[in-house]
Amino acid sequence: MKKALLLIMGTLLSLVLVACSNDSSAPQEEGKQNEEKQDIKEQVHAYSVGTFDEVTASITSHELLVTDNGKKISFDLPKDEFFVSIAPFVETTHECAIHSLTGCQGELVEKDFDVHIQDQEGNVVVDETMASLENGFIDLWLPRDQTYQVKIEYDGKAVESEISTFEGDNTCITTMQLT
């Protein structure tokens, strides 16, 4: 709970500081937008890897939703990036559409996966070995409003799937069974 409170207070302080600034020059505005984008990404990551009492956090295609002791707060996501969390599995999964950063649990915890993602034009967006988190998910920020081909390999098994990053698309992918 202390971590969540500190995280929320830090975010609110950042928002107050941004709101109180009187300078409206374009380069500084762009810098502020980049800072806000980084802050929300750090906040999402903190919920993905943290342990929280009485705090829940979920993420839709357009906002981070946090409930702390019954108080609900929402944060807008970057306009140009889409958060998606993938839980590759061999035997066990769960149905999900909206990812719960504090509740969803995947089967393959802290495992290394070869992840290859390309857009419809064949441009490679991700081609690296990535570790799943303690919750068994691989968190990704991808460009919005596109369709991607995803291939994930692990321990001699592989799965391919198509995902997209349009408004209303799923942020929790639990359908990728490795065979």
C-alpha cells in the first residue's frame, strides 16, 4: 500500500508541476509530453511487478485504472503507443480482455522467450529475447492503430498470432499456446 501511495502521490505531483508551468514553447511542451509518457510507463511497470494491498490496477486501450482503498483514479495512456501484455502458455491460461496489472497470472513465470513482432508492411518492431515477469506476462508498448504478426518461441515450442492496437482492442493476450 505504501508503494502504491508513493507512486500515486509522485504522479499527482508531476501532474501539478506540469499544470503550473506557464511556459508554452513547443520544444518544452514536447519535452513535457515525453516526461508524462515515461511517467505513465513507469507507473504501469510498477503495478506489473509490485505487490499491493488494497490496490488494483487495470489497463484498457486508452487508460490506466487504479483503485486504492475504494478510490478510483484514471490516467490517460500515450496517444501514439498501445500497451499489450502477452502470457504465452503450454497448459494453463485464463480468459481475459482487459489486463489486470495487479491480478492476472500467467503460467510461465520469469522465463526467457524469443519474441518477433512485425507490422503489416513487414517492418520488424520487436526481435529480441524477453523475460516474462513474475506474473507470467510479457509487457509491450507498441505503436497504435496497427495490426501485427507475433511469433513467440520458448523451449523448442512456438506460437504465432495476429494482434492489433486499435481503440477498444484487448490489452491482455492469453490465447497464445506454445506447441
